[in-house]
Amino acid sequence: MRGPGVTEVRHEELVDVAAPETGAMRRPATMVDVAETAGVSLKTVSRVINGGENVRPRMRERVEAAIRALNYHPSLAARQLSGQRSYILTLIAPRAGVSYVARMMVAIATEAQARGYHVMTELIETSGSNVLERLAESPSARSDAYILMPPFQDDPALLARLAAEGTPAVRIAGISEGYGVKVEIDDAPAAEQVVDHLLELGHRRIGMVGPPLPRRAAETRVDGYMRALGRAGIEIDPDLVVRGSDLYFGAGANAALELLALTNKPTAIFAASDELALGVMVQAQRLGYSIPGDLALAGFDDSPMSRMVFPALTTVHQRIREIARVAVETALSGVVPADADLSARLLVRGSTTGDRSLCLEPFQF
């Protein structure tokens, strides 16, 4: 049944939008509508949408004007059918952590969406499972590229599989040589800033809670710790360097027990992640230590949780949004953008200085 101002729709049309001239409902614009409005062929519209080069500038302008006028949004399925790309990037991330991993997932998805791509995330256990087995079981669609987060960015078996497939790979914080493009992130300078800050406060017994394996990307934070102490003429005490079982809260709590059981205890501890640092903080406070009166404490990541504790945690801010932008652009182009700036910066707060202010400024990625 049709009333005045109502556009008849075919049975297969599922969603309608308001018709501007009457306020009634009509179907969304299609590629056919764009082609008719611009006075071009469907093939020309497809080439413009998919970035094809063989389109005359004036013709491209007509198609783009029609797209804007009709508010046309090409579906993912249509774009996939029209070319060799899937418009999907697959992010391989660890199934753990509530800070760095989650923030990076959101940032990468946002950057990809802005470029017309969808992100499919594969969450992999960091221990007790094989990343290749997990991917083999996945119903994932074909991806145009993979983005690998630590600790998978240097996994030799995974890189060998992607190389065999010929699928482009971007390795965030990659260290080892191998397949794919490395987005190199050197955390050593920022770690040096942390230790220099503790040295300036008068600390000489500075403990370090590091990552479980030296091959991890976070090992550069241990390198920075050792370099800063070396510059200060302080000999490295191996008893003060504890390896966490992972980079999360429980490992930090356990590391605190080990460091605070030493006869010659540290007066300050630098942890390779905020979650490790917060584990140290809670354990130390449970044992009766005052932060920072008895024990100064610093972390790394500038996680939301670092702002929610008292005293607020001295930490290092990583440019998550910039890392995500660089990773996505590298996945699409195969080249790390020349303007990449992944430098981190020290944020000094009450866990080292005794400042009793709450950290209330809005959280920034």
C-alpha cells in the first residue's frame, strides 16, 4: 500500500531513510544511484570508490560530488567484491592486560576505520597455547595485512607462516630481523629518564622489575635502567633485578616480596609496566611500607589505573594513538611513514615525589 510522498521499495530492501523533500521514508542510496546522478558507468563509480587510478579528474569529481549529495556509504561486501582487497586488517594481540593492549586495540580500530578498513582482532594466550593453532581454528576472513602486537611481533613460527602466505605484516616494537615491516620503538631513553629522576631524588639502591624474557620488546626498559646506573657510576646489583612471570599485577606483587626480602633493600623500584608497578605498590603497602616515604615507585605506560591510585604513579606516557596511526599506515603502504614520532615522556607524580595531589586531568591516549 502506498500513500502520498512514500517511495515504493522492493522486498529485498531492508533499511529506509527519510526523504528530504517530504519527510517520508526512502531506501538508502546505492552505487546505481551514484552512477545515474553522476552520469557515469557503474565501473567508473567502483574505480573511484576503490582508489583506482584510471579515472579522469573531472569524472572523479562528478562521482565524488554525487556520493556526497546522496550520502552514499559503500558496504564492506561490495568493496570486497569489486577488487582484490578485503579491506580487513587482522590485529594479533595477547589475551591479557587491561591497559596497553585494550588502548592499542581501540586506537588501531579507530585509525583503520578512518581509512575505510575494518579490524578483526585475534586474541591469543601468551602462554600455554600455539599461536598457529589458534589462527588455524579461526574462521577469519582473508586479511589485507596483519598487525602483530608484543609478544607476537617476533614469533618466528608466526612470521614464517605469514611469509609463506605472502600476507603483509607489521610488527609493533619488532626487534629481531625477519619477515614483515618493523615499527621500531626504543623505550630505553624513557627508562633512562625514570632512573635519572630517581637518582636526582637521592636514591642509589634502585630495584628493577623487568619482563620475563630478555627477547621481549620491554627489555629495552631494562637496558635504559642499566645505562642510567652506569652513567651514574653505580655498579649493577643482580639481586636488584627481578624478572616478573609476565607484565601484570600478580607478577609485580610477587616481585615486591622478593625485593623487599633483601637484607640491603631497595629504596626505589622501577617496574617495566604500570601493572607490575601497581602490584609492587599494593604488596609494599600491605607490608606496611609508605609510598614514597619508605619506597619510591615508578612504572611505564601511563595507564588509566596509574591515575586512580594514591599516591598517583610516576610513569612514562607512550604515544598509543601515534603508534596505532603508524602501524595502520604501514600496513596499508608497506612503508613506515617518514613523520613517525614514537618518543615517550616521563610523567612525575606522587609515588616518587610525595605529592599528595590526586591525578584528575582527563586521560589522553
